[in-house]
Amino acid sequence: MNELKHVLRLTLIEKKDVATAIFFGFIAGAASVALMGSSGYLISKAALTSHMTTLVVMAACLKLFGFISALSRYGERLYSHRATFTMLSHLRVSFFDRLAPLAPGIFGKYRSGDLLSRIVGDVESLQNFLLRVFYPPVVLGIVFLSTIFFSSFFSMGIAAVMFIGMLLTVIVVPALFSIRKRRTDGKTRAKRGSLAIEATEFLYGFRDLKIHQQLNAKEQQLANDAAQYNESQRKEGLEENLAQSINSLVALLVSFFVLGVGAYFVAAGELNGLYLAMLVMISIAAFENVAPMAAFPAYFEESRKAAVRLEEIVAEPAAPRGTEQLPEGPLDIKLTRASFSYPGEKNAAVDDVSLHLKPGTKTAIVGPSGSGKSTLMQLLLNVFPLDHGQLSIGGIPAEKLQQESIWQKMNVVLQENHFFYGTVRSNLLIADPEASDEKMELALAKVQLELFPLSMAVEEKGQNLSGGQKQRLAIARALLKGKSLWLLDEPVSSVDSLTGQAIYEELFQQGKGDMFVTISHDLAGLEKMDQIIVMENGRIVESGSYQELMERKSYFHQLKQIENSVFA
Ligand SMILES: Nc1ncnc2c1ncn2[C@@H]1O[C@H](COP(=O)(O)OP(=O)(O)OP(=O)(O)O)[C@@H](O)[C@H]1O
């Protein structure tokens, strides 16, 4: 039950709705018991006496109880569902609040299909927590206790049989099935997760699977996962049916017992025969309400597992974040003896790196593939916390700064940029929600995408755009943001070199006086940069202006020689 504490706390935020639902549930249950009880009494009365007035009053009572029961059932559904949906929205908000600070590290731990299955499926299945786990035993308990209390005025023996019946159907049988379910099952959720993982991989990798003739094998794996998930669901269904049958059987037996015990008491002269039918009908009605308890073990276990799977993702405490804002005006970025390793990796991706990026300067980071350039960029963006060393922006240590206040000052273009399903306009508005059409068209023209109408459709992940078009659209987005710190990770690597150079010219033109940090594989055009940082194996091996590095005739000079000989 410990695992469900957080869900219970969120459910009880809407105490009023939960209490109202329980109240109406009790009235509906009690009214249906009263309806059956009074009909039993009416039958006996009609058979044994000829008091017309009593019969008329009882018939009127029947109508009234029927009406109250239907009305209360409506109230119960209304408030319990309202409380459920409010709880779900609290759950989503609280979950995303805890999840957001863990990104992007979380993507290294969980595959996207699994995350999706947990974030959507597991949250969704917790909607059953209030309706089918928390609420039924509470309402049933109250209805039963009231019924037993009422019956005790007529026969303590019958009340005792009902009490035992209540213990069996509300507590013992559901608890036994819950234990059995916990022992035998627990894999349906995990199987749904692995089906979601395989399905996303299949969709993402469709083209490559086809090219490498692996489509059939992957399809087979997907079909196996689907079959296992179906089988698991089938077993769950059977288990639920078994629980339902046994609970109904016990309920029926209890009603038989009430009849037998009642008949014995009537014969012994301890119970007025007039009340026998009423007590039997009451017990049938009370035990009819017990049906939802049959589903309790399944929903209890489902909710518990869903809560555990969700908690697993957010259990890791997020690194503490600062609250300070960056000041207005020119900012510098300083990295001092910074080191960073990816989780689970032995070697540092960035190793003991120090650099100072002054306002208004242009810096290029170059080096072989895998030398740590992109990781260094992510560290400057304060995406990952440093293992050692210090990052400060505008003289303020990064750990004291609110992360959003850093990103808010930066125009960022990464190697891979996400595009949302929509239009060119909706993708540009992300950078500046207030931007006018003219402003957006100007930004598109600056990256030589003037032929793109703003209303042009953009498919999921921008798959209807070429690699170079995507990069240019990302740069247009950065241009619209219009901040003074530019962090660019190979922003024109898929664009032809002529257009790439023209775009850089445009950027430097618009961003006169801004700070530029750009990662580049292309060593051409670096003469314009104030500082070139050369990386290898996570370390800075050389830095200086183009002139200085060429004169030094060291590493950069060699790279340049190689490039010249390759393209000569
Ligand atoms: N998410 C990750 N998890 C684990 N290791 C990673 C991750 N991303 C990068 N690395 C490793 O860190 C090292 C530096 O990678 P990085 O992407 O920073 O290099 P790079 O110089 O930008 O390469 P490229 O020029 O090919 O983009 C590499 O050895 C890489 O394998």
C-alpha cells in the first residue's frame, strides 16, 4: 500500500468531491437495500395481514426508495468521476514537475517507447484507483455495517451471519486474490512497455530495417511481443472472472444461510415470520452491491504496479537548481577546469577544460569526431551538471542560476533540432510567439528559405524537409529569438558550402556585437573568428586566433594541411 501513498494524497486533495461521492454511494446502496427490504416486508404483510393502509404506505415507500437510489447513483457517479479526473490532472502535473528536471539524462536510462508507455498508460490506469480500489470497500463497508446494525434489531443471529459474509466478501476473498495476483502476475504492464518499445523502434527504424532486409525479423519480434501481451491480458481476464465467480458464490451462500438461520429462528419462535422475507431480501440486496469487490484485486495490483513504474522514473533526485536570474547587458561565459563523464562511462567526454568566452567575440570549436565538442557545448548550455570544475555566466556560478534564465538569453542551434507537426509558421512561433508574418518571412529570407510559405505543412520531426532545409529552419528560429549569445553546433553541416558561408555572413551581420560559439568540422572561413579552440580526446589541445595557430604550426596547422591536401 506504501507505493500508493502519493496517489492517495493526490486523490484526497479533492476531499469534498470524494466525501460527497461516498455520501451518495452510501445513500444509493442503503436505498437499494431498503427497497428490497420493504418489498420483502410488503410481500409478507400482504400474505399474512389485510391492512390496506400499511400496504399503500409500503408501496409508496418502494417508489420513494427506487427514486432515491437512482438519483443517488447519479450523484455518486458524478462526484466520483469528477474527483478521479481532478486526481489524474494533479498526478500528471506532479509527475511532469518531477520529470522535467531529470531530462535529458532520463533518455539515457529509458527507451522512448517505455517512457511513453509509462507516462501515458500507467498514469491512465491510475484512474481506476479511486473508482475501483479506494472507493468500493469504503462505501460497501458503510452500507454493510448499517444493514447489519438494522438487522440486529430483528435478529442478532442473522446480523452475525451477515457480518461474517461481509468479512468474507469485502475483505477475505479480495485479499486472497490480491495476494495470488501479486505472486502469479505483474508482467502485463512490463509486456505492454516492451510492446511499445518495439513498436516505436519499428516505426523510427522502418527505412533502415527495410534497406537491411530486417523488416520481417522485426515484424516477427513485434508479433511475438503482441502475442505475449495478449496472453497476459487473457490470463488477467480469467483471473478476474474467477474472483468474480467465487465472490458471487460466497454472497449467494450467505443469503442461503440467512434464509436457513432465519427459518430456524422463526420455527424456534425467536423471530417474527413477518420479517423473514425482509431480512432475506436485505441480505440479497446488500450482497448484490459486493460485485465491484471482485475486480478489486486486479485494479489494486494494476494501480500499485503503475505507481511503482512511475515512481521508478522520478525517484532519482534531480540536481538542485538555482533561482538567480541573469542580469541584462553583455555577458561572458567562463569554464574553469571542467570535467564531465556520461553516466556509466569510464572516460571523461570533457576533461579538465578551461575557457573564457568574452562578450562580442566569435569562437570556433574544432577537432576530430568524438573529441567532445558537442558535449562541451551542452556544458556551456548548462544542460548537464559538471562532475568537476565551475561554469559561470555573467560572473554568476551556474548552480546559482535558474536554468531557464540561461536558455532565455541564448540562440541555440544543435546538430539535431526538433520540428513539430504543424506548419512553418507554428514551428517558428516557438522562438517568438509574438512574431509577425513579416518578421518570420524576413528570417526565412536570411537563411535562403524565402520560397517556404509560412503555411507550408511540416510533418512529424520535419520529415518532409531535407537535412539542409531543417538546419536553415532551425537557424531562422534562432534569428527570431534575437538574443545576444549564439551557441551553434555544426549549424550548416548539411548545407552546401556557398549557402553555408552566406548564412554565417548573415548571422554575423545581424549579431554584430553578439557572442558566437560555433562548432565546425569545416576549417574554411575560420579567419573571421577571434578565437579557435582545438579539441582532442575531451581536452583542449590548442587555442588562439587563426593567425596565431597557423604561425605556431602545431595541431591546427596540421589539420589545415590535411584538409588542403584532401581538397587539392
Ligand atoms: N549520450 C551519451 N552517452 C554516452 N556517451 C556519449 C553520449 N554522447 C556522446 N558520448 C560520448 O562522448 C564523447 C564525445 O562526444 P561528442 O558528441 O561530444 O563529440 P563531438 O566532438 O561533438 O563529435 P562529432 O563531431 O562527431 O559530433 C564520444 O566518445 C561519445 O561516444
